Amino acid sequence: MTHYLPRGRRLAISFAAAFIVAMSAGPTIAQTKQEPVPPVPESAAPTNSQDPYENWNRKVYRFNDTIDRWALRPVAKTYRTFVPDLIDRAITNFFNNLTEVRNFTNSVLQLKGESAIVAVGRFTYNTVLGLGGLIDVATALGLPERPEDFGQTLGYWGAGSGPYLMLPLLGPSSPRHLSGLGADVFVFPSPWNEVESPDNYYARGVQVVDKRADLIPAEGFISGDTYTFVRNAFLQRREFLINDGKVTRDPFASGDNEDLMLDDF
């Protein structure tokens, strides 16, 4: 028998789940490198002006790495083993299609009329012609996704990123990024709000595992200090998104950067 939770509690749980999805979709996934993260002496001064809390962030990173290594990654590997590629891709497409609502809303807030039209077109084509979003028809028709979130909207209107933060369970973030995630979940309309619990939570769980499984192949690109790699990948990816791919400077230049694969994060 289906049990229903109060709407406030339902939204709170959905909010937490959405943050976990963000963690799995971002560079935190890369933290599955099996070598332990080297500890940093308490007296060590930060080497990057955007990471003034590096000592604390590294401790949180090790905590997240342990959770991922012993819980999320094994489930994701099992998922990759038993779920056929065709079904895996359909699941990924379905959840990506739902984000077009967010993309449209934030495109409007950023006065990006073309991106807003693309978001509407993608959602329409993929929902109607793509069997409810299971097939990415829009990309085949020349309408690739233009991801927009409220963190990008804040950046568009001049809000600074703030210091780099590694959050327990939620992964890489910043004050602007974290505020944007909260607004995307609580303020803007989402198809998830129409899904009653517990189906909402089941779907969120599948989304997390699917995202984590899709990023397992990217682990091979990690080298060196995994904490630094994850931090730099996150900062570069956010800079790339906020500037619509027009990055004219290295947002985390510190002399120890890697040639990062942005598309994998």
C-alpha cells in the first residue's frame, strides 16, 4: 500500500536527493580513485586563493571518498554489469529530458531567448517523438542541450562564486553553486513535484545510480592528487558553463593543473 508523506517533508527529501545527484554528476565521481588522499598538515597554507579551506575540504573529501568507494560505486558497477547499454542510455535520456524545465527557466532569467527556445524544442521533441524522453531526438535534429541552472543565473547577474567548498555527501560546491541548487529545487517548477512518494524517491535513487554508473569510465582520466584534480575540474567546468564556453582565463591557475576532460564532468 502506498504511503504518502507531508509535502514539506517530501520536498526536503527531494532537495537532499537532488544534491546527491549533483555530486554524482560532477567531478566528485572522480574521487573513486582507490589510492587514499594524502593528508595535509594542519599548518599547511592554502596554495589556491579559491580554496582557502583546503585543509577542511580534504578531510571532507576523504569522507566522501569512503562513502562512494564502499556504497555508491559498487551499486553503480552492478548496474553497469546487468543493465543493457540501450536501456542505460534510455534512462539517462529520460532524466536529462526533465532538466529542460530548469534549462528553460534559467535561460529566461538570463535573457537568453535562443537558449530558452532550444530548451522548449528539446523537451517537446524528446517527449513527443522520443517516447517520453527515452530517445534523444532533439540532439539528432541539431538541438544539443544548453544546460542552465540558477547558479549560472546568479553568475550572469554578477554574483561572485565565493570560496571552493567540499560538502559532506554533496561533493564539490561553492556558495553561489549551493544557492543555485537550492533555488532550482524549491523555487522553479519541476516535473518531480507531480510525482507522489515513494515513487519520487525510487526515481531519484535510479537517477543517482545511473549518473554514477555513466561516469565510471571517466575514472581512467584521473592522475596525480585526486583532490586537486576534482577541485580544478569543478572550478573549470563551472567557469565554462557560466561563460557559455567563453573562458579567457584559467580560473584556478596554481602551477599544478591537469589537462582536464570537461565533457566528462
